[in-house]
Amino acid sequence: MKIYRVNMTEGKVTSEDVPEKYAALGGRGLTSQIVTDEVDPICHPLGPKNKLVIAPGLLSGTNAPSSGRLSVGFKSPLTGGIKETNVGGTAAQKLARLGIKAIIIEGQPQDDKFYMLKVSKDGIKLLDADSIAGKKNYDINKTLRKEYGNNIGVMSIGPAGEYRLSAASIAVADTEGRPVRHAGRGGGGAVMGSKGIKAIIIDDADAPGVSIHDKEQFREAARDFAKILTEHPVSGKGLPMYGTAVLVNVINEAGGLPTKNFRHGRFEFADKISGEMIHDTIKERKGLPTHGCHAGCVIRCSQVYHDKEGNYLTAGFEYETIWAFGANCMIDDIDAIAKLDFLCDDIGVDTIEMGVTVGVAMEAGVIDFGDAGGAINLLEQIAEGTQLGRIIGNGAGFTGKAFGVTRVPTVKNQGIPAYDPRSIKGIGVTYATTPMGADHTAGYSITANVLKVGRQVDPLEKEGQVELSRDLQIATAAVDSTGLCLFVAFALLDEPKALQRVVDMLNAQYNWELTTDDITELGKSILRTERDFNTRAGFNNADDRLPEFFEEELAPHGAVFDIPHEELDQLFNF
Amino acid sequence: MKIYRVNMTEGKVTSEDVPEKYAALGGRGLTSQIVTDEVDPICHPLGPKNKLVIAPGLLSGTNAPSSGRLSVGFKSPLTGGIKETNVGGTAAQKLARLGIKAIIIEGQPQDDKFYMLKVSKDGIKLLDADSIAGKKNYDINKTLRKEYGNNIGVMSIGPAGEYRLSAASIAVADTEGRPVRHAGRGGGGAVMGSKGIKAIIIDDADAPGVSIHDKEQFREAARDFAKILTEHPVSGKGLPMYGTAVLVNVINEAGGLPTKNFRHGRFEFADKISGEMIHDTIKERKGLPTHGCHAGCVIRCSQVYHDKEGNYLTAGFEYETIWAFGANCMIDDIDAIAKLDFLCDDIGVDTIEMGVTVGVAMEAGVIDFGDAGGAINLLEQIAEGTQLGRIIGNGAGFTGKAFGVTRVPTVKNQGIPAYDPRSIKGIGVTYATTPMGADHTAGYSITANVLKVGRQVDPLEKEGQVELSRDLQIATAAVDSTGLCLFVAFALLDEPKALQRVVDMLNAQYNWELTTDDITELGKSILRTERDFNTRAGFNNADDRLPEFFEEELAPHGAVFDIPHEELDQLFNF
């Protein structure tokens, strides 16, 4: 395998053998290590010293089930700290099959032009992007597929990334060429924009593929693992059936669905935006209730959502998006929320950050709570590059500051996602302490706090939350390195054999002799690396805190976030 | 003396005796200690937990020359750290004569209304501010003087403070009721706005005055000290004659006048904005070339600037303002710069932050470099509360982020003032390390680097800059506690007897037995307190750095900022 280095200052692409140090790393483990090794932690995130590092996971490109996840690493313009953002779609598998361990994009072009990277079996070519500059993501994909065929993978940025706004995402096309999977959080699109890269085309025609040391052993482990996934009630039933939106009713019932900019824990109209309702609507309008975001996915939590006329409206319609624009903004019109999802995908902004931001703009009185048309207009302003669009496109913290609002749900300046930390306290520990800024995926305590997967930790009690979050953060960092979708975690937590099967696949592929303990050690090492970067970027324990308004009681449980600071500071004691 | 506490949540004013702990503190020493003792370092700066602490210096209200400086302390919405901002005008002397050691404004009103504080011999009353809400500073002063007479002192916020923008200042009227002195830096106006306080009226009619233990000794020391000040070439000649703008030619000659958003060290048209030229213009237009910002000032560096028609345009027209809109924005029209100064005073924004911000907006292409009309329009938008105005009014860092610009001269998110840290390296050490964010007054190395006051340290060499900045930061923290104007420092540094005279005044007034060493210890203690607050607010050494573009060579000396990080980190080793 090779590491490719794209130097945008010189307009040059080079490749290098994988150094020994990086041989056992992939995905998040690799991107976080390269960022830590090569990026000055105090550099300007949009300047020439930042780097955008793209790496498929260790198992990507193989037949391992649901192994098509890609990691994108950089210093975040949103948080100022290290960022790994993880995405499905068509990129990871194709890059891995092309023998690419990582792409490092560095420097900054001397001109104001946008460029494209064409990645194929012949290496990486730097091309001009005149045909797509200024375009939105759907249009980009249409244009590129016309020129390069329908089998390409595409990573791209929309206008938000071109404007280098902190909420800008990197879109990754799904198998049908729809830009619905996003390396969303932390402003990766802005970093890509600052490098002058508008799109990355990945053509894996005649790719060598991934070499597997022991094919038989790999096949057996993969088959077993797929069976475990499909037999688990969450990854085998709930997610394929209803998508992630199955959580709307579950989290609402738990009193943890943040409503009206985190004022309440339940949304009166949750049933109008629930997974069950969406499922029925999709069927009725002849959309697709289940769909895989990448080839080889056995969980298939995605779906294709049609409008009232039966025309395509959006896909990859996630729980967090539905919550962000729904309960959080008091919008109960699911078609409007679907339109907002489409706009985020098209313009290239993180749906979570945008929903939280629109909530803050509503708090500020820019528009009213519940005003779906106003929310649509705010997103459209981002694309238009208006002054208001530049405020909104820089996220919730920025918008709060612009309008002098104090009720701003962020940690490390990143918007807090769809689970209230007062009534589901384990996730609050994760929000506060993960080096990523408020991020539910970094240590998804909902498993034990709500879903009773793996273990049970009462979501309303203080006890056990730090330990829970620590264990999950360690496990997640490791999973994010394998290229496996994080949704395999439900099975990993419940079924003791599952982790061994992941280790078996890795050993079979790479001729390694890992044990399950090594996986834990990998997770710990990644977290230490990321935290070290953040310390050198200017963070200390005082940055590991939730906003003060989480001292307000949250109905229906009257819960507050009361994990003592000293306990939060124990999270990294491992 | 008393400490008054204004609780805006309850709408209640109480007074308390000065606790032993605070007895020996005044000015910055007192505000920084109270903020550190009472403000949660991780609170939202615009929320109810922040406090605005107002304290005259230890010698304020006496006949000590140039002793009318006021300290305002708070957690800064601009930097996120502790802030002491120091201002002349009519407040400090009157508050001290009323026996007020400090006013602590805390909490937050439950309604959206604005209030006023009326401070008099009868204590502090909380009044509604209906007559001035929404008004700009000049109008506020006119209205209040009509109602309360011409002998009041006034502290007020303009629209920027009402909007809670991070560059909002607190205006303090001069003796003629012009809002031309500002507690400018760090967003004190936003904090005052967040407390719902539009103005503070200080009526010292029949005030008890300041009690002096040994009047004879005090008088003698004060007379001597005044003589030293008036005989020093800077405080006795340069400043009274030309005002602070005398520095335009001096710093330009040194190659340290940041030009075109810190691209060059000399401005081609420096002579069109120099102190000498301004002096001549003022005389020609029958303004006042010299004027004291507070009663009892012997330095009188202020002036009254008339327009071409001979009508009042602005006053307190400082070097840093002239630089900020002049060389930094490439505007060579001094009348336009005076108009920009007037607008900042009227709207209530920090002139330094605004000049740096307009430079960044020019960098972004919002308007062109040199476009004076465009700059005026940008400031007017702040008053109008437009989206663009909210961007600009939140300062340089915010504006850079809005427009995706990386050449943003800030430290701890506060705009870098009028001395390039590459060609005057001592000031670069101060910018990087002071707990205040980029602030020239915190350790004004220009003395030794350029003016040859006190000692000489070659501005272009690395050696000695950290020691210089450390010594000056310690001395400054102490001077900022006395109520003496920082411009006494020229004499303090050059004339060994001067500091003893300050100590003599303090001892005579308070019946203390201080030595000059105690003054140094006071300065050290203040810096430690402030740094401790910042550490608990989330700062570490990595925040003590200049932006990366100061690695670019600066003409005419080809200088870069090259003080090693390890040396910067030694600054607080005392």
C-alpha cells in the first residue's frame, strides 16, 4: 500500500511507502496519528500548515460486512482541536482497493482556483475543477458521473466549503451518485476548500484490490461476523427496518429528546417525525425504506425518501438530522425536515451543526421556533454567501456570538447532538470530554443508558457514567480504525464472540497475531494521541465542560447535568 | 470606603465594608482579584454568572497628578479570559471621592429592559433608562447632562453594547461630557449590556472626598512627582505637544508601523497622519491641541479635533486609532480617520479592535484597502444592527472567520495593536503572553525598544525581550492599580526617585509602610492572579503565541517574530 501526498502549494503529487510506524494503523488511528505527527497544533486551521488526511479503515475494501467507512482527519476550524470525521459511501472501499493507505493534502494553492483529484489505478492526478467550481453537491455528482462514468466514487464540497465556513462538510456519494453521506462534523469541508480541492474522484476500475493473507480464515470470520450483526435486534432489525430515526420515539420516551433549543426533554409532536412514521410514508410514496450507504453493508440503515408527488427528496435521512431540525427547532413537518436535509447535503454543511445553529438563530429571534420556511431560507443564504449565511454557516457558537445569545448548546464550539446530557448523563460525559467536541458517536452511551445493550447504567444517576463513557470512547476509537461502521458496536457490546471475529479478520488479512486486548490498547493509544494534540493546541480540563445552562432542570425528569468536574477529569486516567 | 454590589437579577443594590483582603488593593489589582474570587472562569461571559467590576485606583480622587484612571474588570466575551480595561475621564476621581472602593454588577435582569445606575453621596440607585435606551453615546451624554447637570461623570454603552458585541466598549465622558475615553478592549460594553445597564451617572456633589492620613507628606510627594512628570521629555513635552500621535513618525521610522493589515512596517503616507501634522491642523482649525482627559492630569495628551469647517469632530484622538484606520487600512485621509474615531466613540466600540477588524474585512475583499467611505459604512452598520454589523462588531477574529480569511492579527482573539511584533520584538512578547490578549499597554516595550526610556533593548534582536516584557508587565500591573495614568511610566523608568514618590503618596494617604519592592510584589501577585483565572478558563501555554503569519518577513528590516516558544513560556517564571 502507499501513502499519497498532494502538495497544493507546489501542485505536486508524490507517493511513499507506508512507514513501519503506520503499518498497523488505519482509519481514525492513522489520520489522528498523521495529524499529530505533521500538523502544528497552533497553526491556522485554514492556512497552509493544516493538512487534510484521508484514510480508509483497516478492513475497508474487503468483504468484511459494513466495512466501508472512511476517516478524514485535520485540525478543526470549528473546535480548534484535532478532528476525525467518519463517513460511509463510496470512497473507503474504492481507495482501499486501489492500494491507498492514506491521502495527505497539504499546503495551499497560490491562486484562488479550485482543483480536483482524480484517483485511479494510475495514481493521483491533480486536475482543474472548472466544470464544477461554484456548484452544489448534487450537481457536482451529476457533472462528474457524466464525464467519468457511473462507477466512480466522489468526495466533494459545496458552496459552504468554498467559503471555508466552519460547519462545511465533505460529501461522499452513495452508490447511486447522491451526495448523502457526509464527513460532517468539525468543518472538514472548509479545510478541503482552503486547500483548493473541490472534489476527489475515485475510479477503482482495474484496481488491484486488497490482498488477504489467509483468505479462508478471513471468509469464515467475516461470515460469522455478518451473522452476528444480522441476528442482533438493533443492527439486524431496528436499523434496517426504520433507520436511525427509530430513535425518535425511544429517546423521546426516555425524556432525552432536546426540544426547543434544549428547553425540554420531550417533543409534543414526536410521532410526526418518528422512524415508524417515516417508514410508512416512504412505503406509501414508493421510496426505499432500507438502503446501504456502501457496498457490502449488511445493516442498511439508510433509505430513500420521496416527496408527496413521489419524486426523490433526500436519502440518508438520519435520526440526528430529524431531531436537529425537528424537535430542536420545533418543526413538526417531516417533509420540510427532509427538504432541510437535502439542502444541507447539497450546500455541504453538517446537518447536526445546522439544526443546532438554526435553533440558536430561533433563540435569537432571527426567525421563530417552528418556522420551517424560515429555516429553509437560512440554509439557502449559506449557499448565496450572504452575510447572514456566513454567520449561520459558521455554526451554533458563532451564531450565538453574532446575536449575543447565551443559550448555545456547544462543547469546544461544536453543536451538541440529539441526546440531552441531563437525562442521559453518560452521553454528557462523552460530549464534555471527547477530544472531538460535542460528539455522540465518540462514546455512544445511549447503548447502556437507554437501549440496554452491553450493560445497563441508569441514565439519570451520576454513578458509572464516566467509566461507561471511557470504555465506549476507547472501543469507538478502535472501531473507527477498522473501517467497520460504528453500528457494529451493538453486536460487539452484546455478543462476546463478535470482537474476536473482528480480530480474526484483521489477523487473517494482515498476518498479524492480535488479541482482543490489543484492540483496547489501540483505542487507548488513539485517544491519548488526540488529547495530546489538543493540549498542544491550547486545551486543558476547563475545556471539558458543558455550557452552564445544563444546570437548569429538564422536564420530565427534573434532571440536571451534575457529574462533578473532578470526575470528568478522571476520564483520561487509563 | 465601601464596596457596592448591584444584583441585576433581583434589582437590588447593597453595600458592604471593604474586606481586609481587599484593603490594600485598588484599580486593576482589585478588579482582577474580585473577578478571580467571584466569577466562575468557565461561565458564559454574557450570562448571569459573569460580573462587571469597577474600581478607581488607589490614588484616584486625590491631588496626585494624573491619578484619574479607572479599572473595569470582567470575564471577556472577546478573549474568554480575564480582562482589566483601564480608562480615564470623569469616573475614577468622582467614585473615589464618593468613598467607593468598587462597584460589582452581577446577575442579569429577568426582562429585556435597560437600566441606569445613579451614584451619589446617597449611595447607588437603580433607575430605568427609558430616556436613553437605544441611543448613542454622544446623545446619551447630552440627555443625561440636561437632566442631571453638567458636573456628572457618565459611563455608558452605545448600540454595540446593547447588542452585546464582543468589541463593545464602555465610554467614559471627559470633563466636557464627550464620550471620548473608553474602557475599550475586550468587550466590557457587551458585559455591561448583558447586565442591562445602559449608563452609570456619577454625581459627586457634596462627596466626602478622599481622606489622607498625612496631608503634608502627601502634598510634598505629589508636588515632586508632578515636577518629575512635567520635566520628562515624553510626559512633559512630546505627549502634551503632539498627543500620542507623536508616535506615528517614530514607529514608522522604526519600521514597526503595521501597514495594510500587517504586510509592511512602513506606511508611505505616514506624514499625512502624523502627530505633527495633526497638531498643525488642530491649531489651524482652532481646536485644542492639548487637553486633559481627567481633572488633575498634568500630561494632557488629549486634544480636540475640528473638521474643515471648524466644527467639533472628535477628541481623544489616539495614536493607536490613527494607526488602526490609517496605516493598517491604508487610509491617508486624517479627517476620515477622525470621523471613524468619532463613530467608534459614539457607537461604543474599541477603536483598536475596529481598525484591525476593518483591515481584515479589507483583506477579505468586503471593501478595498484605502476605502475610507467603505470603512465608515462598516461602522455605521454596527449601529444599525445589520448582519454585517454584527460580524464587524464582534471583532477581527470573528470577521476573519466569517469570511474565511487567515491573515488575522489577533492573540487570544483580541486584535493586535499598532506596533509590529517582528520589528519591535519586545512588544510581541507582551502580545503573546499577557493574560489580556494582544495588548500593548500590558507591557509597553516601546520604551526600551524604540524610545530609549529606562534601558535600551535592540528591537530586532531576540535577546532580552522576554526579560523586558516581564519587567514591564509586572510594573504595569502595579501602576494600573494606583489610578495613575500609564504614561507616568516614562518618568518611572527613567527617574529613580519617581517610584519612591508614588510609594510616598500611597503611604501618606493610607498610613502604610510600603517600600518600592512591595510595588513589584503587587505587580507579580496581580499577574499570577490573572493567569490563574485564565488557566481555569481553559488557557495553556499554547494560547501564548502569535499568529503564524508573523513568520513572514517584514520590510524594511526583513524581520520575523522568532522568540522561541520555550522562552515565551519563561515569562511567568517569577
